[in-house]
Amino acid sequence: MSKFIYFYILFIINYLLTNQKLCGNNEIEHCIECNTKLAICTKCEDKYFVLFGGYQCISCNDKEYGQIACEGNCDGSRYHEINMTLCNKCKEGYYSIDGICHTCSSGSEKCVKCSYVANGDKNEYTCHECVDGLNGEYRVNKFDGKCRTCDEPPCSECHYKVGTEYDYICTKCMDGYYLSNDRCHECYDIDNKIPSGKCKKSYCPGTSNHDKISKCKCNDGYALAYQTCISCPSNFQNCHYDSYTDKTKCSKCDIRYAITAQGECISCPIYCYSCYYDENTKSAKCKNCYDYYVITDQGTCMSCPDKCNSCYYDSNTQSAKCNKCYNRYVITDQGTCMSCPVNCNSCYYDSNTQSAKCNDCDFHYALTDQGTCIACPGSPCSSCYYDTNANSIKCNNCLSNYVLNSNNVCVNCGVGCNFCKFQDEKIICINCYEDYLWDGNICQKMYVPQYCTNHKKERFSNKNEFVCTSCDYKFALDIKNNKCIHCPNYCTSCHLDDSNRFICDNCDLNYVLNETKLCEFCTSNEEIGGEGCLQCKYENGINKCTDCRNDYIHIDNDYVCKLPSEVNLHIGCKNATSLKNGEYTCKICRNISYTMITKYNNIKDCYPSENELVNCEYETEDEDKNLTCTNCLYRYRFIWSEKYQTNICDNQCASDYFFNNNYNIRGCFKCDDESGGGQISYNPKKECSYRAVDNHLYCNSCKTGYFKYNWQSLTCSKKDINCIECDFNNEEKNLNVINV
């Protein structure tokens, strides 16, 4: 043996010892656990998984299998079985069922840690921790190992109590459970041995029914048998227990099932949705089949013939026969459906030839003697017929712009002709298209002048033009030349006079009509105020100014702007009206800083609101148009105003003055001023008031040493010569000395 062979054998042995595990007669690389009897690997190294029935360990980096096998929620080795990669151990928060990892929340919604153990026929799922730990709303229910709030079954009402067996105390149980030692326990039947979890109402220890027979009411899907709830047969709706046969019997079965004499539910025949049980044949027979099926004599459902909408069962032939076929199909003598000929809308069945023959062809097709449909000749032909004698198709109607000639051929009416007739071997046009005109021989193409909106279907002069009757916006019709000409600037509508001169009918905003019947800007027109007019319009044949400058007054009924000096009104007036006598009266003041007053001849004007003249009842004007107040409003009195250099109306006199409203001497006077109607003997202290009714002065308060009696001021010495202060009691008519 050469050295090369020797060292190669040593290398192989070392490789097998370090990288392979002997599983029976198989050496599997990267295997760490195996079944020696089956000679397969059951667990691979980390980052490897079992594949191909345990005969190989594949790396997680394998492009074909590794990416799928090593993804997901598996934590640890994997194995491959029947084209599926399965997991030996799942990550935290997951549990494994048959090698598939499921989230803990799928077993209990609020569970984050759990386990799953296969225990014979019973698989046990147990949650170990719920969301938010021990302080959360949910706890592991030791009754069923799931996350629940304490008001979930079997406890319907409770409160938490840390340190108790279940961390909460139950105060009320659901039906089928009774409360004992703060917990809910399952009720038992009368013998106190058999649990009745399938029973809605049962005997419960400690109740008054302890010595009585329990009247149990079972849940849906169960029947009561000797105080026990037993399962109903499958495919039932309601069932009961038959003590004679010691079995449950159905009272009513699910849809598509029939109830037998033994109380069982058996399936209806195929394609049947309602059936009954035939005691003679001991089988279910159909009462109603699905659409496109029919009931046979044997109570089964048979399919209708192809292309058939509805059918019946023929007992003689024991077959389904059609009584109504699809559109474009016909019933044969055998009860089947046969297709109509091509391009046929409706047909009938010919028993002699055992074929379908057409009686109504589609549009643009003709019916032949053989019951088939043949297309009409050429596109201009809209309808045709079959000529039996000539054994050919002939046209009898043409499309628009075509006419039938003597040879039953559609010929064109000619350019521009919409409808024509064939007469004396000639084509005569009856009606031309909209933009054509008949000139006696042909339809002549006509044109509408530019900007023309309406026209007559008549020729203008010798031109190929229609006669225009109206033009577009801002265009005028030139009748002589059959043209639409643009209006002059700022005209919205216009026309031409007899001399073909433009006349504006309406102007743009802020333009009015001038003497030349053209439109000009507001400020250019002196008729409406010239520069004083800000906005204007020409309306109903009248130039109107609609808004004036602030230093002008708008005359509403004349639609013009005037300066205040032109209408003898104050600048405070904004809108005025012209009167028949040539004067003007104000209607609206410019703003709240001005107040409207009435002048002579009922003329109204606006003056500044702070002007005391506004309190005058009447005003007059002198030759210089200065206002003079002649009478004040009630409770106002005359005083001289240096500012206005005239008497104005005021409503307050100074202290020690009174207001005399007498027309001859109206004004403020001192209380002791005889010229103003005062009386010195009264010697009032401060305020006086004068009543013009009796022309007497009435005192409001007296000076020291006087007292007021009947609105008069009398000296205190009337009581005591040395009295300097006194008080008069008007009710007792007594004078009391206060200070001497």
C-alpha cells in the first residue's frame, strides 16, 4: 500500500469520526441523534435540519430548502416529512402541533407563553403567562389553562384577590355550575355522580331540589335521556330520546336530509335540495331538484338535455326531455335541443329532414327556401330577400345616400345628397345634407360666413354662401355684403345704419354712449358728471352714472354727479334727488359723521353730527346761505356760540342758572335774575328749574339759612331769629331748628 492511499484512508476515518454519525448502516453527516433501528436521523446540528425522511441533514443556507426551513418561529432543529419542513421546538410565544409552530394567542387570545402536550386522545394546551404579567387585566385561568378575565366561564361575576388559589373570588356562576368556596363547580345529575356539562339546568348540591327529580334541559345538539344529555345523530335540527329503543331520534333534519322511521337523517339524492323518506324502498326520494334537473320515477334527479332551460321526465324512455331550449335553439322530436342555422334569430325543427330551419334571419340577412340565412349583397344594401325564381339574393332597401335602381342594386345618390329616388333611369335628389343646397341639378356645397350664428338655407347672390341673419357677440351684420364685422371698441352690441355707419347699442361697463353713438369712458362724458363719475353704464337708451367721487353728490333720479355748490347742498350729502322747482333735496348722508336736518321748504341736507344746529326744530338761511336756528327741540335751550357766531341749541345751563323756555326770552338766566323770571327773595342755593306753564321759578335746593317750602326758598329765621340751619317736615308741616 502506498503512502498516499494510507493517508487518504486516515483522512476518511477522521472525517467520519468528526462529522458523521452512524445511524444503523447509514452514516449521516451533521446528525447528532438517530434511530438506529430505522437507520434515520432524528435531530441535526444547530443550523441544520432533517430532510428526506431522516437520511440527510441540510444546512439552513441551502438555496433550495434552507431559506424556507430555517425561517419562521422554529427554535432548534427541524425535520422534513412528505415535502414539508417541520419543527422540533418552537420559539417562546409559540407551541408546536405536529411540527407546525402556532402562536400562543391562537390557543388563548391574550397568552404570551404556553405549552402543548399530546396526552393520548386528549391534547392539552396550557397558558403560563398572559399579557401585562400578574398586574394585567387577564390572568391564567387554572380551570381551563387559558387567559381570561374573571367574568368569563364558568364564573360570570367576580373580583380579584391576590394570594387565593385562583387569584380571584367568584361571586356568581353560569348555568350548569354552582358556587362553593368562592369557586364555580360543575353541576351533577340526581345521582350526584355523572357530571352534566351538556345540560343547561341540572341538580346542584345545596339547592332545594336535592330530593326531587331534576328537570334537565339539554343544550342544542343533545337530547335528555335518564337525566343525561346524549348527542343527537348527525345532520339533525332537533332530536329526542326514545326510551323504547334506547336511542336518540331526530325530530327534524337539516336541509338536503330526510328523516327515517327510526329517527335518523339520511342524505337526499344528488342534485336534490328537499326530499322525503320512502318506507317501501327504505331510501330518500327527491321532492325538488336543482335548476336544470328533473325528478325521475325512482325519486332521483336527472340532468336536463344540453342547452335546455327546463325539462320533464319521460317514463316511457326513462330520460329527460326538454320543453324549453336556450335562445337560438329548437326542441327536436327526441326532446333534445338543436342549434338554429347560422345568423338565424329563431327557427323550427323539421321532422322530415330532422334538422333546424330558420324562420327569422338576423338584420342584413335573407331567408332561403332551404331555411338558411344568406348575407345581403354589399354594404349599401340594408335589407334583402331571396328570389326563388332567380335562386339569388336581391336588395329591397338601401342605406342613407343610396337608392335602389331597376336592377335591384344600390347606387350612390351623389355628393351632398342625403335622400334621393330613381326615376326614368335617373337619380333625382330629394333632400341635400345640412351644409349643401340643391341648385336644380346637384347638391352644391355651401359655406356660412365667419362669425355668423344663424342663417337661411338660401344662396347669397351668386356665391356659395348661405344668407346670414345674425352675428356673434360684439359683431354687426353687414347685410349688403353678407358679412359679420367687429363692433367698435367698448361696444358690446352694435348695428350698421343705412349708410353702413356703426351705431353702438350697448357699451362695456364704465362706458356710455356719446353724441356720435359710440362708447366713451365715464369721465369723458360731461353729460353725466365728467370727472366726478367713477362708474357708469349705458342702459335702456340712457347714459347712467352709478357712483360718484367723494367730493360729488349723486343725483339718483337723473343718474348724474354734481358738485355740492351746483345743487346748494352740504358735502355731507351723498345721494340727492332733483325737484321740479329746480332745487335738490338730500336722500342719504355720506356716513355716520353727518346728520340729516330739514331746512326751508322741507329741503333736507346733511351736516356734521357735532354741530349743535342739528337740535334746531327749524332753520332759516340768510342771503349768504347761513343757517339760523329759530326754535330748539323740546328740552333744548338757546345759547350763543362763538364758534358758529349764532344762537345754537344746548340742553344744559350752568350752576345757579335756570332755563327759561319762554319764546320771547328763551335762554339760561341766574336764579335771582328778574329779567329772566327769577325772584331775589327766593335766594336759591344752586339749581333751579323754570316751568313755563305758570311762569314761576321752582327752587331745587336752598342756601344755608333757608329752607324749601312749596318749591319756594324761605329764611330759617321764620322759626327762630338766631337759627342758621333748619329743616322743614312737609308731612307734619313743622319747622325744626337744627343749629343756632
